Amino acid sequence: MRHLPFLRFFAIAALPLSFAGTASAVVLTSNPYVSTSAFLSAGSYYAQGFVIEGSEDAVLDSIYMYTTSGEVGGEGNLYVLDSEYTGVASAISGDCVGVWDDTAKVWDFSALDETLRTLSAGHTYYFYSGQVSTMSYTASSASTSDYTGGILYFASASENFTSMPDYDFYFVVNGSAVPEPASVAALAGLGVLGFAALRRRKTAPKE
């Protein structure tokens, strides 16, 4: 009978893993800030836009960006679109909106339904802020960027978004990776095996 506590622990521990399938928060993608970067300096008011490519299925939690002083800053709402937007910032709209949290210094997506903030592998996503900000943001050249495929967009208060493919903002995208179906099935199998072993142990005749 000395193995029973282990079997009970195994069965109980495997069950939530098998059905939850939830991964811990991770950095989904980023272009890390470096102090020697170039930065936008053509004006004082900007709405930001940038592109990321989904490398895996994931649920978006938050995004933050660096200003020219190396601090994290933003303003207003952040929209996620599936194609390029070249209109004015005030007219942008979309289903998935990140709300700027000035305390945490992030655009926070956690309050939205997961179906509206799930990124799929192999897809390109365009992020745009819908409000101009008084902060200028750091940007790396495409040749020195740590993130491949990025495109920088910006707009002043009255102008359309302009793309700058040779530059990319510094940003970090946080979220939770979605487990592959095979992984979830394997975890489910562990839970079933654990409970089966526990059940056999309980029903076996005592010596």
C-alpha cells in the first residue's frame, strides 16, 4: 500500500493538465530595445503601427513599446487588423482592441474573449493605435532589427498612416502559447491512466 499516495497525487495532478491545456504567459515575439537605436524625430505627435508574424498559435495578453528615453509608453487603444491600414488614426476600427493601462505600461488585451485575441501560426497581423501620442518612439533599422519582417507605421493628428519598411519599432508582445492537439491528447491520456491505476489499487484484494 505504500505506493497509493503517489498514485493519488499522479492522478489528481494529471487531470487538470489533461483538460485545461493552458500554458504560462510567454514573450510571443519582440524587437528588444537598445539604447543606441535611431528614433522617429520628424514630429511630436504619432500614432504607432507595426507588423508581427505569428510563429505559433497563441493567445495575446499585452503589448508594450519603448519611447526614445528607453521608457515604456503609449496612449489610447490598439487595434489588430489582418491587412494594412493607410487611413487616419481617428477612423481606425477593428474587433480586437488593446486598452492602454498607464499603471502597467502596456496595451492590455486580457479582458477580451480569447476568440478575438488568438493569433494563428503563419498569419501576419497589423497593430495600430487609434490615438496620436505626444511621445516619440525608438525604432531600429531593418538591417539591425532582432525581429524579422517588421514594418513601422506612423501618423500625425491629421495625416494617413505612412509605412516605413526599412524601420521597426521596439516592442514586446506577451501571451500564452496554445498547446498542440497531440500534446493535449497525451496529457489527457496521462490523467486516464493515473485514475485507472488508482482505481485498480483501491479495488485489489488486501493481503
